[in-house]
Amino acid sequence: MSSVSSSARLARADKPELHVISEDPDLKEQHKQWQFKRGVFNAELKRIGSQANAEKWQKLYYRGLNPDGRTNDIKNHHTRVRLKPFVKSASYARKR
């Protein structure tokens, strides 16, 4: 499950739920990849002449790409999604 497909599923849900990311190892790994790449990008933003400095913004999710740069499998990619209020899943409530 990719983070983008999770977002699409949430947009259609009547009651979106918060879950602990460790419940979905694939999603957790994608987040770890994104977090690392985001850190590198932010460090490179400060370097004049770098690609990151020229781009100013990563835009992967905006372009419908996963953190590894592959296109996602979502047929109807949306960039402006209005979600209903979240409720805490039972496992999320236990972790807090």
C-alpha cells in the first residue's frame, strides 16, 4: 500500500482513521525513504547551484510519484483532497 493510495482511500472514507504506522510495514518503509530523501533535499537547498536549490520544492506527491520516484498506481490522482475529520483507531488510541 502506498501513501498515495492510502490518501485516496481516506478521501472516500466516511470516517477516516488514524493508525500507528508500524501496522503497515510497507508504508513505514516508504515513509523512512521519504524522510531520508527529504533531509538530503533540505540540506542541498542551502547549496547555491545545486539541483535542489534550483527546484526549490520536491513535488513528488504533487506529480503522483512515490518516494522512490516511481509512478503510483492511482488512476485518478488528486492534489487537492478534502478529508473528513479523523477518528483514532483502537490501536492508535492504545499507543498514546
